[in-house]
Amino acid sequence: MRAARRRIGAVALAFAAAWLAGCTTTPAPRVSLAAVPVEQRARAEANVRVFERVWGLVADWHYDPKLHGVEWPAAGLKYGPEAAAAVDEKALYVSLGAMVGLLKDSHTYALSPTQAKERQTQTRARTGFNMTRVDGHWIVSELLAGSPAEVAGVKTGWVVVARNGTVFGERSEARPKEGEVARWEFLDERDQPMALDIVAQSLSTKPRQEVRALPGGLVYLRFDAFDTTDRRWLSDQLKVNREAPGVVVDLRRNPGGGTISLGITIGEFFDRSVDCGTFVTRGGHRGGKNSWQIGSARYGGRVVVLVDGATGSAAEIFSAVLQEHGRATIVGRKTAGAVLASWYHGLPDGGELQLSREDYVTPKGRRLEKNGVEPDVKVARTVADVRAGRDVDLEAALRVLGEAASNVR
């Protein structure tokens, strides 16, 4: 299942190399182990090393030198002893997560060794359905073929009510373990209660791609990440469909990716290099970015981009840049507002710290972090739409492209 608070993809390339991880120079608050029993000392010392690394990286490298007003030394004094006393990996990363959570930062997270491995291998234990917030409910919006959820009989359009008795609120997250059985409660297509025991299994989290023909020679293109594989796929599709009068680029499930892939992908839609905005470092340096045109499809047809609250990071920048250059019409709902450039830093136990190291503003000076991209054409979606199999966003996109075609005749 896609977590409600899915971790929005990093804008910057996620390097784990030691040199990029950076050396911390600010000493973390000292954590006394004097009261720790001898038999627990080794675990506590290992925990402290991880804590000190996380605390120091944030102190030295976070893009905001004022750390959003958080008293970081005080945070260290509070969470250092708590981290030291953690009895296992889960408890340690709950403590670290609470500490970095004080920053209320879309791209700063402490990933446990298990989560880091999942990120690196693009595989983790899942139930096998994605869900979307619609009309104040979590709705099953997509099922993975052959997944435990599909086999158990879950259907698109069902309302997700609870997992193991925990009701899903506005923001909910579930990270099952391989082989774990959970009791899921739903409301089916007739709003009748449905409870299913579903076992989680290891499934791929690799981004998905989809291309299909639309009426009038238009083309639908969906890709779920700004990475090397997806950008090459998109370039190939645009070259194959170079004569298509218009394309719909679906970014509703796209959490972002790397700046290199972002710049190349933006370049696919222009016949020249264009301003892609500015990244701002901790020290105030402003680095302007332009699109890359080498190998570009230079696609010249009409473009509509579909977005929603799950559109994040590089996907938001892509949408904003095409919008500000008048190159695309943005359709759907406001994006996530999670737009910071981040890096992954290795931790002593094999975990990682994803850390925001640069802010971003658009070519016209808009800051997208916590603000998002407002669509040109706003579309309201209902539970009834999902259950009926209607894609009202795509319907709106086709109307936009149809109107544009009429205007050029």
C-alpha cells in the first residue's frame, strides 16, 4: 500500500558517497552513559554514534541556518538520552524521527537500515494497493497486479477505514513486515463494511510507466519518477509520437527525483534552453538552473500536465516551469508543496539521513515549499467518480486540448 505520508522524492541527486555525506563539525550534546548497565552499553554506544551523526549533519548542513526556529541544542539534550536508551532499531529511529520532525521539513527524514535497504533496492513489504484522498476519505485508487490485495478481493473505489483497528485519519502510514497479516477494514462499492485479512509480501516499488493512445491522435504518458530510466523512456515516447498534436503528462503519482533528470526532462518540451529556477544554499548562494537540450525530442505539440496532492518535489518543479513558460496547462489539484533539494547521508548503522540542503524558487520567484503549484484548471474528484472508473482529470485535459485545437483552426 502506498503510505498516506509517502516520503516525497528528493529533488537533488541522492548521493550516499562518503565525501558527499559531509563531515560534521558542530559537536553534538554529550550523552552520558554512566547509568547504562554494562550489558546494554554496546547497544547504547552504537545508538549514540548514530544520534550524534544525525544531530551534527542537521546542525551543519540543513539549508536553513536557523533550522526553522528549532532550538537544536535543546533538541539534542532531549532526544540524545532517549536515543541512547533505545532497545532496538525501531525504537532508535522513532526517537530520531521525532527529533528531525521538529523541523517540519518535507525532505528531512531518518531512515532505519531496513528502510534504507528498501529505498536502495526499490523493494519492500507491501499489501499491494495505492490510495488517494477523495472527499475526506482514503480510496483505493490502484491495485498492483497479482498483489496480496488483489488476490484477497480488494477493489478500486473501496474506502479504506482501518488497519488492525487503527482508523485512518487525514495522514496515515502503514509499514508492514514481510509475512505480516493485517486486518483491513473497508467500505465496498455499496458502502457495506468489508474486513479482510491480508498478508504483506515483498513487492517492487520501482516507478511505473504507461503510454496509450487518446482520441484525436493525442497521447497519454505516465511516469512515476524523475530518474534516468523514466526520462529516457519519456524521451523515446515523445520522439516516437513527435507528430502527435498533444500529450497528457500524468504526474499524479510522481514524487520527484533528481535535478539532472529534471533538467533533461524539461528540455524535451522546448527547442531551446530555458530557465528552470534557482536553488538557494544555506549560505545564500543562488544557483540558477537551465534545461538540457542535448538529445531532446524538442516536442512541439500541446501539453497538459495532470497533478494532485501526491505530485511532489521535481514533479512540482517540472509543472511550475512549464506553467510559467506558457508551455503547458496544469490540470487537477494543488501539488504537495514539498520542494527542497536533499541528499542521502550514510549513518554508522547502515541507516540514512535524507537532509534538505537547498531551497528552490521558480523562474518567476515563487517558492513552492509548503505552497505547491496551483493548477490552471482545477478539478474536483468524488468517490463516485473513482467507483465508476471515471478519470475526471483526464476528461478535463481532453477538453483543454480540444479547445486549444479549435482555437488554432
